[in-house]
Amino acid sequence: MSDAPDSKLAWIDAYLAHLSGARQLSKHTTAAYARDLQELAALSGAQEWPALDHHAVRRLTAKLHAQQLDPRSIARKLSSWRGFFNWLGEQIPLAANPVQGVRAPKQAKTLPRALSVDDAVQLVAPSRPAAGNAAEPADLCNRAMFELLYSSGLRVSELAGLDLTPGKSSLGWVEIGNHEVIVTGKGNKRRVVPVGSAAMEALQAWLAVRPAPTDGSDALFVSTRATRVSPRVIQQRLQQHGVAHGAPVHVHPHMLRHSFASHVLQSSGDLRAVQEMLGHASISSTQVYTALDFQHLAEVYDKAHPRAKVK
């Protein structure tokens, strides 16, 4: 920091005063800006702010990347720097904002986590009530929701939005006779997805005890207060269910959607069909599951082939 001229640091102080005063940003946010800008001052050394150009910022970004800094952290720093130079350009003459157009390195895509077939089936299988006791309505509701998430690859918001019957404002519903679920997904696009026999059985068991909603809706799944169940409640119930059943990982609704896609692709190899069932607008969004499929094949190979492992 000693290499940075006092004039550069003075402009940083003035900008931070602007953020906390005129823009009324919190102390925490202002402190984050301070760290990012002081780092920029140190990295750019004796160069005054007007002398800092686009190429210099790109070199500084490359230096941060070479230091193994996470791309998201680099993106945040660039955003801080960009905002500072936007403000500075209103205070003194600048040829251009040197950060404009500079992008952080791409974040490496992480593959969605999917359960194994055995783990997924065990997770959504019905819990056995104590001898002589009938299953509680909440347990039947949970089983129907979890089976449907895995059977049809629904998003948790799509599941929560299902009605018992179609209506003018319905986001989706189940066609019991056709073993189908009709859902409205992202982009207000409606799609039809098959429902497996285990999920249909679970749905029928739930419908036999489902109370009439008290919130004026026709919600298929309702809470213990007989109001439409929320996505957050579904997440909490699934997480608790996973812990209670000894799931090997933290379980969430999107993991069941990933598991659905991965298992259908492993069995069928039909990427286009998986795209349709997931409701992806572009096939590129679905292609990540080909990597999951390859992972599965690689695991099978490593376990089964006598020459797979180097001894």
C-alpha cells in the first residue's frame, strides 16, 4: 500500500464517504468497497488513477486469477472498481472507465449432484408406521410430494403450485386417469410429464386423506394448517426426511430433479426427451447430464474392469 500515492488514497476516501453518505450504504458494504479499492491502489502502484487504462486492469485481473482467486471474488472486485471509476469520471477528466468491458475469468461449472438409483428409491420409499397405526396425513403428503419430485423431475416451485383440478389460474395439475402432470415452468411454458406408478399410488393415498384447503385455493398439497404448502416447507420436510432416513448427503428438492434427469438419461440415452420433461428451453441446459451419465459409466468401469485400476 506504501507504493500508492496519497492522492489515490484520498480519492478512495472521498468515494467511500459518498457511498456511506449520499448512497447510504451499510458499514459492511462500504468496508468491502474499501478493501477492493485499496487492493487496486496497491496493485497499480505509483500510477495515478487517470493513467490507469483498460490493458492495465486486464493485467491486474490476470494476476489475481494467477493467484488462484475465485472468479466470483474477481467479479466482485471488478464491480467495485467499475463503480469507483464511474464516480471518479464525474469528478475529474478520464479518457474512459478502464474497467469497462473487463470480465472475470469464467467460473468452472460444477456438475449437479445426483443420488444413486438405490439411494433415490430408498429416500422416497414409504415409511412404515408402527404396528397397528395408520400412516399420518403429513407422512402421506410428504411421500406423494417426494415421489412426484423424483418421478417427474419437477422444480419445487412447480410442485408447490399444483392444483387438484385445472382452473383458469392454475399453474399445474395432475391428470390421474392419464398418469400425467401438467406444469407451467419458467418462461410461462406449459409441459406434460409422465407420472410413474409408485408416485400415482402415493398421490392416491394422499388424496384419500387430503383436507379441503382453507385458503380458498385448490392446492394439491397443503400444510398442516390446510393452506397451500410453500417451496420452503417442502425443502425443510425433505431435508428432515433425508436426515431421518440416513441419506448419504444433504438432500434438497433440486437433487431429486437432478437424479430424475440422470437416471432417465442413463436408461434411455435420449437427451431430447429429458430436455422436454425438464422443461429446458435449450438443449445446452440439459447437456450437463451427459457428463453425469459419463461419470456413472466411469464409476462402473472403475469398479468392474480388471485393468481399470493402476496397482
